[in-house]
Amino acid sequence: MQDVRRAAVIGLGSMGWGAALSLLRVGFAVAGCDVRAEILQRFEEAGGKVCTTPAKAVEAADAVFIFVVNSSQAEDVLFGENGAANAASAGTVFLLCTTMAPSATISIAERLEAAGMLVVDAPVSGGHLKALSGEMTVMGSGSEAAFAKAQAALDAVSAKVFRLGDRPGPGSQVKMINQLLAGVHIAATAEAMTLAAKTGIDLQTLYDVLRVSAGSSWMFENRGEHIVQGDYTPRSAVNIFVKDLGIVTSEAGRSGAVTPLAATALGLFKEASEAGLGLEDDAAVAKVLAKKSGAVLPGMEGQT
Amino acid sequence: MQDVRRAAVIGLGSMGWGAALSLLRVGFAVAGCDVRAEILQRFEEAGGKVCTTPAKAVEAADAVFIFVVNSSQAEDVLFGENGAANAASAGTVFLLCTTMAPSATISIAERLEAAGMLVVDAPVSGGHLKALSGEMTVMGSGSEAAFAKAQAALDAVSAKVFRLGDRPGPGSQVKMINQLLAGVHIAATAEAMTLAAKTGIDLQTLYDVLRVSAGSSWMFENRGEHIVQGDYTPRSAVNIFVKDLGIVTSEAGRSGAVTPLAATALGLFKEASEAGLGLEDDAAVAKVLAKKSGAVLPGMEGQT
């Protein structure tokens, strides 16, 4: 098994940034690519090698992490002008970490494999803090050879790697279902906090009781705190769930499955986005519910 | 503070049964009342004193737990024929553990207090296993005097008692919001499992991955296992959530709050109940989603 010590990270957003820093921390040479100049500058200060095109970033990399926002960006950085696929050496392993529709993942993986690359379908979970500490969870699928080539890089960024199949696809499928639950749970947290505010329950007390009760969820614990504190600094933005729940409902529709809760939650995230909250923390979906309910949450205008 | 050692439990269902056994275990004399003869027989075998009317059960009790199914049953066992309120000695403490609309709790508490009783608004959480082990969570509110009189009995049945206010009402309000989250999370678990089954993901694998990911919830961990195993033995029944989400949407409506996810989940539990699944485990809401999706879950007809 080859010890991969040269990596590239395409897309230095919330999760990609954490992965890139985790790789640097354990001694990888890391080339980073992003469209935002200020991010590239910070990355250089952190010890990374700055590249302005995906083609440049992958020239000397054995493992390439794709952390862009959606499948259209992924296709662009891989197969567009100055894309990574043509510039990488044969046998380079590509880790597809973007949350994409499973059908998109499979199509992209096939094109990469046809170009002689190895591919791990590798969506991640855990949030930006786990990304920063190199403790993400990876919902992975791909060949033995791809996992072997990617192992050192995966070790650097993750606490746990699930092996969900020997082909790209199952990783994205499981991630999609994680996002169904996560998106519904964020919207449910927002609905619960709004009802509490409207009926005169102290939100901090509610949070303290329910986080240790049967109504709790990972998202209630995490995003509930944002709502109680009125802090909508984006850790993960409303628009991410417009995309991810959109993937859920459209893939469910293709398969004939009904997803009434995902559809309801998607409607709320869309309303939040249309109300100008798309770049705020996803917990800002609570502002939409509060406004409709005539309730005032911490951090909202009208708060006393 | 008086050391209460004589208790009554009205309603020996899933949670009341666990509370009664927990009281017996620490040395309380416990009188139990239920409409089902076979439950009373089991209770006698466990060392309890069997009573066929609430009035009989509370004659020698200092603390009375009300664990019936809904507010109409609570009114009946308290104020109906052979009801507990007239038979209890003045100063007896009543613990209202039934999940009821906060408005119903307040009205019942006022009638009990007018009759000279002490009242703790005391809905519980934790499930039947925690009830059996005397480790429920109590979302309590009531006067100092009521909590003092109830303390030994509360210690026997619970691991944690939240004190949410000095009057009945807040306990039921917080429990109502817990039920909003719990009900939505059960339905979301069912939706996620159905989508997984429909798109060819192994359910056990999905469960193992998502229970430790950001999509997890208390209910996903608990009810997800029921669905994976196809085990719909009722720990808590579909009809409980028809009732509890009904309370959520009607109290929310009264206050002007919108609860689109609770309303969507309520619709699914109602469909399950109308399909004859009302007395099955609440996870059976998954069967409704699976049927609509043309998916087959473990334990459903057509399963190979």
C-alpha cells in the first residue's frame, strides 16, 4: 500500500477547509483551490500551496478531495476548462466528498474511471468542528484499490470511515438519507422553539430539558443552541438544505418513494432562502416559522 | 418533610406499570387500578394491592399517580363515579403524568386544588424501559408543598425531575413540545427507512451509520431498530401519537403558531390508525409510507 503524502483539496469551504488543515497537520503537502482570493490567502498563511485552477492543484497530488458545493460545480472542476481530470496522473484517487444525487455521483465516477482514475464516493458528516479536528465521518464506497490509495489521506481527515460498497453510489445514497433526517430535524427544532416562544416557555429551559429527553436529536442539540442564542452565523447555510432536500425529494420521486416530511421541510428552507436568509445558518429557518406565527425569537427584530 | 410510603397508581399501562413496580421495589405499599383484569392479576402477583375503582385505590394513599391515556380518562378517574378526588384525604398529592393539553392540565389541577389536594403537573419521558427501571424523566411543575409531599414517590420512579414552574401548566407545555419533536422524528425515521428500502440500501447498515451521524435522533436510535427488525410489538402505540400530535396542532392553532411538520406527521399517524395499525408500535407508521412508496420493509407482507 502506497503511503500517499501529497493531496489536493478543491473547494475550501466549511468542510474542505477543515480537511485541508487536517492534512497539513499530519504532514501532507496540500495544494488548495478555491474561487475566493481571501480564502486562498488564509490557506497560504496556514502552510498550504495555493492554486488558482483545479488542473494546477492536482498536478503533484496522489489523492484529490472534491469539496465543492454541488454536482454542477463538481463536473466543472473535474471536466471543465482547466479541470482536474485531464491534469491528474493515471491512478490518482479522487474522493468525491460533495453531497450529490447518487445518480450524479455514479455518472461522475464513471467518467473519472474511464480517464484512468480511482474513485471513492466519500460524502462526509460531522460539521465544521469535526472537519477542523480531522474527525469527520465518511460514508464511503469504492474499490479496494481506491480505498488503499486513499487510506493515509482518509486517516488524516476522519475518525470513522464506513465502507458501504465496492462501487461509487451507496456512499451518496446513505448520505442523502442522512440529509433527509438532518434537514427535517433542523426544521422540527425550529418549529418546536417557535411554539415554545409563542406559548411563553423559556427557550433555554426548554433546550436543557429536551436535549436529554426522547424528543432530542443531534440537530436539536446543535442547532437548538443557535436559536436559543439568536446566533445565525453560518456554520452550514440555509441554501445547503435547499440543495440537499431538493436531492432527496427528486431522487425519491424518481424511485417512486413518498417523502412528505422532507417535502414540508424543503418548503420551509426555500421560503427562508427566498426571504433573503439563504446564506445565514440553516437554523434561520426558525425565523420563517416565527414570522408566520407572530412569535419573536432571540436575535430577531422586535426582540425586547 | 413527610416520608410518603403509600402510593396509588391509576392506569397500569406501559409507563404506569413501570412506575408501580418501581414504587414496590423501594418498599412503597402500592394500590393499583386498571380496567383490564389480566393486568390487575399480574400486578397482584408482583406484590401490589389490586383495586377496581380509583376511589378504593386512593383511600390509603399519600401520593396518587395518574397514568391513564388522555384527559377525558383523567377527568373520569378523578371526578367521575367512584372517582379519586372525593375519596382521597385532604392534602394528598396528585401527580398528573398523562400527556394532556396544558389547558386541560390546568383545569384539572384547579378542580383538585379546590377539593383540598396538592398537585404536581408531572408528565414523563424515557420510554417503558426507563419506567421499569425507575429512571423516568419528569417534566414537573407545581408548588413547593406539592413537590415536598411527592418527593419520596418521585425519587422512586425517576432519575431526573425538572422543576419548570410553581404552578401546574409548564410541565405539560414542555412535554407537548417534546411530543412534537418525538412524533416528527418517528415519522422521519419511517420516511428515511422507506426511502432506503426503496433505493436498495441495506437497512441494518443504514441504521449503524446514521445512528452515529448528524441525522440521528433519540427516536431514530430507538424506533429505527424496530423497523430494521420488523418488530411492531407496541412499546408505545400509533394511537398515542394521534392523540399527542393532535394536542400539539390544536394548542398551536389556539395560540396562532404554525406547525407544518407536526401537522404532516399527524396526518401519517392518522392514516396508520385508520389502516388498522392504531394499537401497533408507533414505528408502524412506516408501513403506511412503505405501502404508498411500493416498498417492502421487514415484517411486512410480501417480504422475502
